[in-house]
Amino acid sequence: MRMLLNSVRLAGPRIYLRTLGLEDATEKYCRWLNDPEVNRFLDTKSATMQEVGDYIVSKNSKTDALFLGT
């Protein structure tokens, strides 16, 4: 069983990243992800809040992945 790393934070002079959680599966994030300019090179061309939440949970449950965002 993997221990969830809820407080991972990486900061530099021009960037700040933290572990994403279910609270990040918001309408704002979905609108951004569904923007054609943003997802132009992604496999996912549209996503719902449920799908984003499921993806975050899936990534956070993996032992070989660290899902970070701003």
C-alpha cells in the first residue's frame, strides 16, 4: 500500500508546484483542460469534473507517479 504524499511542494524562483487532490477537480480546471489551445496535443480532448477527479485519484494511487500542479 502506498502512503499518499498530500503535502509535496516544489518551489523555485519562477514556479510553485504541489500535489493535486480531489479539491482541484473544479469547473475552472475543466474549462482550462477543455480549451482547444490547451489540449491541442493531449489525448484527452474533453473532460468532466468527475473524469478529472478520477484521473487525480488514479495518479495519486500509483507508486511510480507524482501528480503535481500549481
